[in-house]
Amino acid sequence: MSEGGAGSGQLLVVSTPIGNLADLSLRARQALAEADLVAWEDTRHTGRLLELAGLRARRLVSLHGHNEAARSSEVVEACLGGATVALVSDAGTPAISDPGERLVAAAVAAGVEVRALPGPSALLAALVVSGLPVGRFSFEGFLPRKGPDRRDRIAALAASPVTSVCYEAPGRVAATLAELAAACGPERRVAVSRELTKLHEETWRGSLDEAAVRAESREPRGEHVIVLSPAPAPTVPGAAELEEAMRRLRLAGLSAGDARRAAQALLGVSRRHAYDAARAVDPA
Ligand code: SAM
């Protein structure tokens, strides 16, 4: 097909729709129809996609979580032999919480040209409609299901200075939102998107405690993405607040130096701010 250099094999990482067939790009169609080999995750999903799109792949090979390691070398061999291989997953972008990462790494290591045919991904779709800061974000995939790993990851999200995006299964959304509310505080902003690009698409935006109550009160349906706003930046006290704290510490009997050091530690201000306030409270 026309995507590659003459005679050279390549691996094409092809994004497919996350619900709406019209999101299948022209380049993705061409790749699926013309690739020498399509590496797909699940026969049912990709078979249905090809059928709906009126496409027929030349040759198909399954590549899923259980056989990716073994299959990757076969696929890389095919690329090295000159084949164009299109990698697709059940929905969205391969390797994003889907098989593909190991195959791409193996192809890169073998010197195979790897190219993206970009397109739908629930991650970016949910992020850009969240209304939350998008300049910096972290993609968390699916959170660990239980135990210390889950606790630690939720604690890290609570403290994160950037927006966090998590995938979640419908049956676990309410519990995850409740745990996030407990860790981040009830007022933290969140956007919960479900069924993106589908008939019942919905994005709900509000506070974590409202989100948890809402999710608990209805039967969860469809695929969900949770987008969590960053932890609020710590507020630095102004000069008046700092001086007032120091005056109180002085009245409580602390020396000028001890009051300065205590106020600096308690309010988390810089040494210079603490010195300025100390001079205002105890002019030399
Ligand atoms: N590779 C896919 C991508 O690029 O988005 C993600 C695959 S992952 C196995 C499936 C998860 O993605 C779902 O559990 C859900 O969290 C999210 N997801 C996929 N499609 C979605 C949709 N239409 N609406 C909301 N979330 C979706």
C-alpha cells in the first residue's frame, strides 16, 4: 500500500472508532483494506468493524493480552520480510490500555518503521470536553483494583498538580468516585464521560461528592472515563497574615527569632518573607 517506502515493511498503528463508525478515517480504511496483514485484538470486534465498513482484510492475525509477547516476533518478522502490518485494537488507539505496546517496542527494536494512523481515543475525547485544565495531564489507565497499589495511586492522584484521566468499568465507577472524594476532598472538580461518540453520550461535570452520590443512585451503563482536576495550588499567606501569626507567637512568649522560625515552618513561607514580616513586627 502507499503508506510505506518502496519495498520496505512497516507497522501501522491504526486507531479505530470508540463507538461511532463515522470516526473511521480514510487512512484507517485504506490501511485495513490494503495491509498485507491486520493484527487485531478480538475477532468479534474487528470483524464487525470490517463488516460495517464494507472492508475485507487480506490476512488477519490475532494479537491480544495473552499472546502479544509470542505473536510480536512473528509480526516483526513479517515486517522485516517487507509486509505492511496494520495493528488495531477493539476500539480507539492500540496500546492505550489495549494490546500493542510490546509489539511496537519489538518493531522499534528490530528497526522496523512504525507509523501512526491517529484517530479516536476515549482518553483525549474525555479530556477535551471535561472543561478542566488540559495543558498538562496524566493518563492513569485503569486504576489498580484493590490493595495498597490502589490506595497509593489514589493518594498520588489527590496530590497531583495536573489533570488526571482514568478509565473505569461501569460497575466500579461509583466506588472509585467515592474513594476519590475521600482522598481529594468532596469539592474537587471532576468530569465523568460515558458512551462517548455513541447515542447515549453524556459528560457530567461537578464536584466529586455530587458525582459519587449521582453514580451510586443510578445503574451504571456503558464505558466511562473519569477526568479529575489538579490538586489546588497551596495558598501562600500574604504579608498581613504572616505578621499577624508572628504577633500572636510573640504574645504567646516566643522570642523574635523563634516566632520567625515557627511562622515560617507553620505557614510554609520563604525565609525572606519570614524575615520581612519579623522586621515589621519587631522593628530593630
Ligand atoms: N484503546 C482505547 C482508547 O484509545 O480509548 C481504550 C481501551 S480500554 C480497554 C477501554 C476503556 O476505554 C473503557 O473501559 C472506558 O474506560 C474507555 N472507553 C472506551 N470507549 C469509550 C467510550 N465510547 N466512552 C467512554 N469511555 C470509553
